[in-house]
Amino acid sequence: MKHFTTDIIIGLEVHVELSTKTKLFCSCQKAKKDDIPNSKCCPICLGMPGSKPVLNKKAVEFALKLCLALDCGISPELIFSRKSYFYPDMSKNYQISQYEVPLGKRGKLMLKGGKEIGIARVHIEEDPASLIHPAGLKESTYVLVDYNRSGNPLVEIVTEPELGSPEEARDFMKQLITVLNYLDVFDINEGIIKADANVSVKESGYKRVEIKNITGFKEIEMALLYEVKRQKEEAHKVEQETRGWSSEKGVTFSLRKKETEEDYGYIIDTDLTAIEITDKWIKEIKKIMPELARDKVKKFIEKHKLKKEDAEIIAAEKGLAEMFEKVAEEINPILAAKWLRRELVRVLNYSKKELHEVEIDEKHMIGLLKLVENKKITDNVASKILEKLVEKPFDVKEYVKKEGLEAVSDVSELERYCKEAIEESPKAVEDYKKGEAKALNFIVGSVMKKTKGKATPKEVNEIILRFIR
Amino acid sequence: MTDETTLKDFISKIKNNEIDVVEYTYKLIEECKKINKEYGYFNTISEELALSQAKEIKIQLKQKNKEIKNKKLLGVAVSAKDSICVKGVETTAGSKILQGYKPLFDAFVIQKVKEEGGIIIGKTAQDEFGFGTFSMNSAFGIPKNPFDSERSCGGSSGGAAGLSRKLGNHIAIGESTGGSITTPASFCGVYGLCPTYGRVSRNGLIDFSNSMDKIGPIGKTIEDAALLMNVISGHDKNDSTSLNVKNEDYESYVKKSIKGMKIGIIKEAFGSGVEMEVEKNVYNGIEELEEEGAKVEEISLELPIKYGIATYYMIAASEASTNLAKYCGMRYGASEKLEGSFNEYFTKVRSNNFGEEAKRRIILGTFARMAGYRDAFYLKAAKVRTLMINEYKKAFKKFDALVSPAVSILPPKFSDIEKLTPLQHYIIDVMTVSPNVAGLPHLNVPVGFEKNLPIGMLLIADHLQEGKLIQIGSAVEKGK
């Protein structure tokens, strides 16, 4: 038995669909989700006799970018193998994949807390067709095959068994998706991300259970949480096996007991010649590699003097990071960071939207934050404007003017409002003088109402205190 | 129609309207039917396609289309081995599992032939997927030797070679994985040229063994073979293994002097196991080369002769077993009643529709690539293959070509073949498998007759030296 350092051992095999325009070995356009079934295929992806695969170089470029981002060692040659097994979703009953020599080996990816997870291999392969069970997975007496997906380019990322908990697995997926987004090699709306997870716990003597085909990264955590709990509770009953995950029922279930490793009878696919991955090619790719989250964090800390935590949160989302950089050119970076990571994220979360789904861009943020920076509007007013901007963008400056939302900066005007408020609330003044500090809030609130939030509470507070002491 | 005019003459007569291409093609198809009745060279005669092509040519000629005069194969009948896809024409590769299958696209070589005005007359008989030496492992008819119908015309491109002998103004497209062009060419007394691996695109060829399959011409004369090579060779971006090298004019090598060329006689290919009549005639051919000024010397090539068969069968069967996996009765070809699970269904389809030899090779190939065996069989074979290539390469530093018999026996009787065990059967390929494994171009040159049966000499050259083979092959007159 191996000696593991954690009680839970998790390894992931993640399949990511690359966002190329065409399929991996033919010139078919990749289908969209609502395309008519079997409308995006040709003799090659249908596996018709006599057809021959021709490699899509763009897919290799995308995969190489990923290998570089994951610090993998890159194979000097790209070689494809045939993985043979009979299944109705396989157009040729073998899948063109990579075996002996994967494209990338021995890489790593850092989790939020700094723990590094080893990447055993990254390889390229083709997607099978999709199977549709008209009456449900178990109940249907027949399946329909849609070859639109057949031949789509996938990368498989295999981690070392170094994830110590379902939470770490989820974080790994999150970090991986961040990398994919930065590289622009994965389409989060159309693309598919799937994982097989190997799970074992100390209680069962680390018996290895594989959960197949979990779609979506939130599902991965849910499946793992369930499976870890199951293995701990039924430790003596755990068997080496392959299980499935039902997202509807929230349970894993046994698919097959596995006594031996499956034998796919791999041979080299000699329809495809070995392609040399030259240093020149890698250099060219390095040149066009975008900055990654880790580079951004470093830059935000060094150049913009952000706190590490703020830098990490902003860098984790590519869109947010890019917006931050543009905003920080015109606005104090600390102020910009505060507004982006707190307020913008809050408003987005509240409206259950992602940044790429809303129209608001850096120009709107700069317009808004300029007014905040110059104390033309209060934070309070700015927050409310931001909420409206997320719904539908508009010219902030004009809007403020039109609605008369400029902050009251004239002290005498503010003093007048305060005096009025004090006169209108004798009881609150009395209570405050009796020692009820909270009573002051009532008077401040009253002033805020009178000014429609255009005054800063701090300033109002000071003026009132000056008057009633 | 059996008038012995050269193809060049024939083509110019078509161009000058001395021969009516439609009338001629119509008669030709009738003759094909007649030949087929007696010898069984076709799986399909593509009458409709041939006539529509002929009619189109006639229209173009009438309209005095300028380009038509440059067509290299205008009006020439071209047959294709059944494993080569012709759009809309039943293409079975000799297998029941593909019965009724009509491809959606033309193979690269078919496109090229059509572009040059060649008329596709049909699909020729072969061993199922190319698995055989005598064209007897077919789900359909067995082609007969043009010189003796009780004997085999060789395989697996048997129909192609037999038809080349029997039909005038015709060139056949054959295919070789382990000797399937030169063996039948030898048994039928015609010229069969198997090119360098990658010289002719495999796009549209139904796979047997991807790393060894090669398409090449079979013709009654060396000129015919060279002409078809000019049409079908060249780079194809739709076949990743297609070589991107300069096109050559193979016809220019015909009858070019061979004075001073060095030819190596493969020592191990003569003597025991080779029939006397075969050996005698091949030596006659070699003598003729010497008379033409070539220098001849013996060379030992132990590795290819000793390990060729084993290496070939390991690689070919391993690759074939994956290539044949796609035939499961789902989208094309044979199907069975839909019942039971997917595993039960495809097992039934494959059990009922693959022939015995196909099943033997699937089992052999699957075994050779299974974990625990692949190191000892599949991977070792790949290593031996590299060693074989190295040994040949060394020889070609000294020699322009190597020579051996194409087959060590005269065309055998069907009744004798039936007595052979599978292994005895496989050993017949000993001369031809090694250049195939090494991807080297090789040519069958008819060198004479014994008992009214043809004998062929095998010439092997270095990669991409097809020109030299044509040059040397055209120096031999005896077998004509």
C-alpha cells in the first residue's frame, strides 16, 4: 500500500473542449448546442471507410498554450495513438488519442492557498459522438446518436493524486478554468468541461474508486463530497470499482467492479505522421501567450500596490482584471480595486450575472469613479448608480447632473440641513445627551434624507456633533 | 478490341475523333461483361458512370474544348481495386460487411483519373480487405488466371492484374500492403508498380494497414504503368502521410539507358524454396540487364528475408484489427435485425459478415497489441522494421536496384492452394513483404514463360526511385 499524507486522496482527469472553429481531424465547423443533430459532420468524423484524418494545427497550438501555462515539459514530437473499444458513440470504435508520449508532462497548478498540485500529463484527443437516451439513461430501450460532437478537440489534464479534499478539487477546477479563460482556449458558454475523479480514503485502506463523467465543476465538488462521505461511512465495504454520478439524485452509483485495468490495445495511429514540436514553434507560442492570473497578481501588487488578497480576487477573473488595468490608468488603483472587487462583484452577485454577460465596461467605471475620486458624489450615491449601470449602461456624468445627485460640498448648506434636523428631533437630541449614542444616527439619517444621500455621513456626523455639544 | 495498339495511339485517335468514345466505351463495357463471366475480375462494372463519362468527353470534343486535348488518359479505361472508393459506385473491398456500400466521395486517385479523362469501368476483385495472396478470400467471386483458369491470378489485387492482361486499352489501379500489386502482376504476366509509401495518396482507400498501404498502377506495358503513375502520384493535403515532393515524369524513364547502373542480386532470395523454372527465368532477365550494360553483383540481405514475414504480419494484423473495428452495422454496409444490446448486435454483424481470414487477422492483431503482449509483438515488430529499413538503405548506397523473383512459385492450381495451411500461405509472400514493410518502391517485370505460365522478376529501389525501376524494367524484353 502506498503511503499517503492525507486522509483523502483525490486525482482528477479533466476533459476540456478546445474552442477552435473546426474539429480536430476534419474541416467541419464545430456545432453549437442548438444545431440540428447530425448536421455538422463529414465522412471523416463519421468514420466512413476510406476517410483519413488531417490534424487541426490550431488545436495543437491551444493545447501547447495550456501546457506552457501549467509548466509542463513538452514532448519534442506529437504522436497520436488509437485507443480501441467498442461503444455506440465511437464512429470508428477507436478514439484517436495520445498514449505513450503525451504532449505535456510533469506540470503543476497552484491552488488558492499556495499548495501546488502536480499535473501528470496533458494530451490531445477527439471527442466521441453524443448519445441521447429518449426515455432516460436506464429506462430507454434505444439510444440516438448525434455526431455533431464527434471529432471535437479535447485536452485531457491528469493530475497527480494530490488533492486532499473535495474543496481542493473544486478549487483546482476553479484555478484551471481561470487559466483556460486567460488563454482563451475554452468557450465557457458552448464548451464542455468534464471530469473523471479517483477517490480513496484512509478508512478503507485507500481503495481506489473512479467516478466517471461528471459535467461542470460545481458538480465535481458535489460528487466528491458525497463519495468521500460514503467511503468513510462504509469503509469496510468499499471496493475498487467504477461509479457514475447522478446529478439529479445527488448520489454516485456502481457502474462496474474493476478487477483489472481496461485494455485498450493502444497502437500508433499511422494515418497521422509524427509532428515535430520545434523550439521555434514553442518560442512563437510563448510570444503570443497572454499574461496569466499569476502574472497579473504580481503586477497588481508591485505596480499598483494592491494588497495580495485584492490582487488575487481581481486577477482570478480575466474580465475583471482587464477592466481593473484600464480603470487604474485613470483612477487611483487602490480606490479602483476597492470598487471593482467589492461593489461591482456585489452588484453582479446580487443580479446573478457574470461580468461577460453585462454591458458595463471600463468607460462607465472610470466615469463613475472619477466622480467618487473627486468627491463629486458620495459612495452611497455611487453604489446606487452602479446598480443601475449593471442593468443598463448610460452616461454617468449626465445622469448625475440630470438627477441632481452631486454631493453637497457647500458647508453652509449642509449646516443648514443639520440645524433643521436638530430642531425637528428634540427627543433624539435629548436621548443622545443622556448617553444614547445611537440616537445620533436618527438625526444623521434625517439629514441624509434631506440631501437625498448627497452628503457623506461622516461629515454630517461631525457637523451635528459640533452643534449639539 | 484486342488489337495491340499502344495507349498513346489510342488516346490520339480518341482526340482526333477517329474513334467514337461513346460507341467504344459501350463496346468496352460489353467486353468487360464477357471477360467477367469467364474470369471473374470484377466485383462491380460501373457501366452507368463509364458511359456518362464517355458522353461528357464526347460533348467536350464536339465543343472543341482546348483543355481536352491535354488530357493524359482521354477515353482510356481505368479499373480500380474494390478497396478504392468511387463515389456512388458500390465499394466493398471484397467484404460482405460492405455489401451495398456506395461511398460519398471519390478517392484522390479516382479524382485524378477522372480529371485526366480516364473512364472508370469498375471495381476489381480482391481478397477481403486485401487479406490474401491468391484472391480466394473474397465474399464474392474468385478471379481466375488469364493463362489457365484452374489457377490463381494471385492477390490481393487479383482482378486488377488479370484484367490488365485480358482487356486492351486499359490500366488498372491496384493496391499493395505486403505484395498485393507485384504478386498478381507476376502471376498474370503484367507490370505492377508499387510506389514508395506516401507517393500516391491513400485518401479514399479503405484501410488494411495504414503504415503500409500503397496504391499503384498495373498495366500490360511498362509505358502504361508509367502513364498512370504520372496521373495518380503527387501531394494530397487530405492524406497526412502523403509526401510533399516534386512531381516526376515517369514516362521519361522508359527505355532510358541502364548502362553503368548497379544491380544487386539478393542472395537469400534464390536457391532452396524457389522453383527451378522461376529461378531460371529470373536469371535470364538479369542476364538481359547485364547485356544492356548494368553491373550485377550478389548481395546478402539476411534480415528482410528472415524476419520480413513475421514483422509484416504483426504490424499489418495489429493495424488491420483497429481499422476493421468500425464495421459494426451502424451506419453503412451489412446490418442485422436490431435486437439485444449493442455488444450483442455488433458481434452478430461481425460474426455473420466477416470472412474467415478477416476474423483470423482481427484475432491475431488484437492479441498482438494487448497489454502484456504488445512489447513482445507489436512494438518489437516496429523495431525490426526500422532495422530492415536500415539494412536496405545500406544496400542502396551501393546499388541502384535489388532483384529477386517476385514469387518463388509458378501460379498454383486452386486445388493445391486449398491444401495450404495459413502459415504456408503467408510464406508465399516472402519476396514481396519486406520492401512493403520498408515502404520501398518495387516493380514486377515479366521475364518469361514456363508451361505457358508467366514468371516475374522483382525490382526494388530506394525510396522515391520509381523512375529507376521503370528505367531498368523497360530494358527487359523477354517476358513481353
